Amino acid sequence: MSKPKIVIRSLCQPGDLGWVVMAHGEVYATEFSCDTSLEVTVAQDVASYARRSRPREGAWIAEVDRRRAGCVSVSRGTRAQRTCGSCSWSPGRATSM
């Protein structure tokens, strides 16, 4: 049995933005019984991220054997959060593409 290949890469390939929204929706529905209103919020945040380019902000996808398995984003945060910024993540399950 070979060791799984794990790669962390920037959120830049076609389908990445939609996958982040989908993964959040699926995980939070299963774990916390959230409805699709969470996906609307995540979609708005992801779209906002995609439209801007700011230093000290970024988003990355974790892949296991070339399949998306999770994501993380780091942003400047609100004025109240600026001492530590803001970080969000999704413990997404690996899905075939």
C-alpha cells in the first residue's frame, strides 16, 4: 500500500470556488443540520474573496491523491479581529472530480 500524496495548493483551479461552497454546505448540513442559507453566505464570501486581491489574505485547497479534501482561508478580518485576523476552514471529505 503506497502512502497517499498530500498537496496544499492555492485556490486557483477551475471548480475550486464552487467546491468550497459545496463542501461547506455538505459538511455543515451533516454535522450541524444547517440549511442552504449557510451556502448562500459562503458563496457570497467566496465571491468577495475571488473579486479582490489583498496582501495577507489567501485561500488554499488540500488534496489527497489529486482529490480535493479540505480548504482553509485566512483574511484580515473585521476591525475588532485585526489583532489576530480571521481563519476559516472546511473539513471536507475527498470527493471524485
